[in-house]
Amino acid sequence: MPDRIPLSVPHLPPSAHTYLKECLETNFVSSVGPFVAKFEEAFAKAIGARYAVACSSGTAALHVALRLAGVTTDSEVAVPTFTFIASVNAISYNGARPLFVDSEARTWNLDPNQIVDEVEERARRGETLPSAIEVVHILGYPADIEPILRLGQNFEIPVIEDAAEALGASYVEGPLAGRQVGTVGRLGCFSFNGNKVITTGGGGMIVTDDPELADSAQHLTTQARVAGLEYIHDEVGYNYRLTNIAAALGLAQLELLDEYLEKKRAISSRYTERLSGLGLESREHTSWASPSYWLYCGLLPDHAAPIPSLLSKLGDLGIEARPVWSPIHKQKPYAGSRTLGGHIAESIAARAVSLPSSVGLTEEEQERVIVALETILGD
Ligand SMILES: *Cc1c(COP(=O)(O)O)cnc(C)c1O
């Protein structure tokens, strides 16, 4: 039996070992220590944001970012239904509720037309508008955010970006050309969980260009403790800081980000090229987007066997592949939530599979995946 090919596993370079050793030797293992600030500074610089505040997870980052955008009990936050559930749970942690928005067929991200129409229609009728719009750049593909930013400006609705899966993706045309995802909304959030573009074991980042929001993010993630020796806290905060050990890991990988993205791009174009003949559809290429290709994900042809059977056949060949998320408006905690459309998200979810996309995937391994799919889908 050949080695198992995992879906997406971390790449830990030699510098990670060096930096971790430094943490151990200097006794800085908690959230106090020089790597946290170094990682924050390097991260902000890498993506072109003014400030970056490291957090214990991407979910924690979203929780705080939404709170800083003014989301509170009884707020309604527009969010795509086709996303990982953490995007939506962060709304609930703030006591608020989601307004689910369907995907657009080309990028699978939330459909800007639906949210624009909904807000304009509500405004005409004098109804309450959503308190915030959370745009998610799923699977490394930049969302069509420009119309949403304009909507946010016109109606004074803050736009928050969940860029957990899209570190390194950017806009290359139009008014946002040259800007990275996560830096165009009021606040942007990233994740460094185990299978993301870079990983700190667990961790996240809030980025913003607003110095006051950056200060508040820092404050809320450290138990809202007021500077000084005494234990004075001026609001309810959280223990959400990243540790020095985690930041050391993050910094080591961030230094290799360009290489990682290059590798992911090569993996994705190889799949696209080789699998299109089998009827596996990749996302449409839009000229304004430069994706990060975090995880290659394709749509199975209509005639293909159901996904569970495909995944188990691949599993028998030592290849890990996965379905994508079930749309969140269909999941128990959010059943019955207000939802704009939803059928496109449902049809994508029914046909999409993610294929092995680790930075360390070799060409031979990828060839094995492709040949396996040719055999299974060609049957
Ligand atoms: C991974 C992920 C998160 C949550 O990040 P964690 O670091 O796992 O808490 C949020 N949103 C999306 C879209 C994600 O993929």
C-alpha cells in the first residue's frame, strides 16, 4: 500500500525549529514574548495592512472583529450560507443573528447582487438594515467585494472580511487592484489552524488600518486589562492572545508565503488542466481576482457517482478527499434563519470535492490522485 496522501497538512521549515528552540531557551512560551510582535509586524507588512493583532484562533478574531464593528445583541449580520460554520458562530457569540446570502455560481462566494437588492429594498420600505456584512473569501478565492463596499458606504454598514482561507489572495483589476483580501473592509480576519495556508497549530489575526480599532482589538483580546500594575478592567474582554510559541511557528512560515502560494498555484493549475477532460469543473476564472488556491476544489459532473462513494474509493487508494460544507442555513443551530436564496450554495455543496493540496504534495503524489480520479470517474 503506497503512503497515504492527506488533504492538507502543514509545512514546517527548518526556521520553525530554530525559532521554537529560541522560545524554549529564552523561557518565553506564553503570550508574552518577542515573536508575537514580530509576527504581527511581519504579517501586516506582508498583506499591506497598517495593524495586525494576533489571536488564539480565527474564530476568536471574528468574534472580536464583529464586536468592534458594533455587532451586538439583536443585530443582524449578512453572511454567506456557503462557508465554514465558524464564520456564523462568531455572529452568535455576539448575541446577533445571521442573514444568510446565497453564493454566486462563478466564484462560490456570496452573491453581491442579492445583498445589494435586499438592503436597497429594505431601505425603500424603511425597514431595519443589517448591522454589518461579513464577506467570506472561501477556499482562497476573493469575493466580489467592491459592490458590497459601496453598499456599506451608502448605508453606513460596516464590512468585515473573513479571509481565514485566503491569505495571499488579492485583487488585480478595478478600484481594488493591488489590494490583498482582508485589507479592504473595516477589519479583516485570518486563521492559522492546522490546514490553512500557514499554521501556528491554532491561531488567527485581526487586521485593520484604523489605529483605534487596532488598540481596541488588542485590549479585548487581553481581558480588557487597563495598562498598569493593578488589575483594572474597563469592559468584558477575552483571553484570546496568541502564544509566543505559536507566533514563532507562524513567523517561520510567513517568511515562505510566496513559495507556498507558488506551490499551491502549480497544484491547482495541474488539477484544472488534467481533470477538466473528466468533466470536473473548476471555478470560473474572473480577471479581477488572484486567488491563493488554498485548497483545490472541483465540481463533479452530474453523471458521477455520489460523493460518499467517490471519497471512499479514493480512501481505499490512500487518498484523502473531502466534501465541502453543507450550507449553514440547512444546519441545526441555524435552521429557520432568514435566507436569501440558497439553491446555488446547495447545488455547489452537493457536487464539490476537495483534493489533496498540501504545500508538500509531490508531483508523483498528485499524479496518483489524478490517475485515481481518471480510473474512478472514467468507469
Ligand atoms: C478556518 C476558518 C475559520 C475559523 O478559524 P479557526 O482558526 O479554525 O478558528 C473561520 N472562517 C473560515 C471560512 C474558515 O475556513
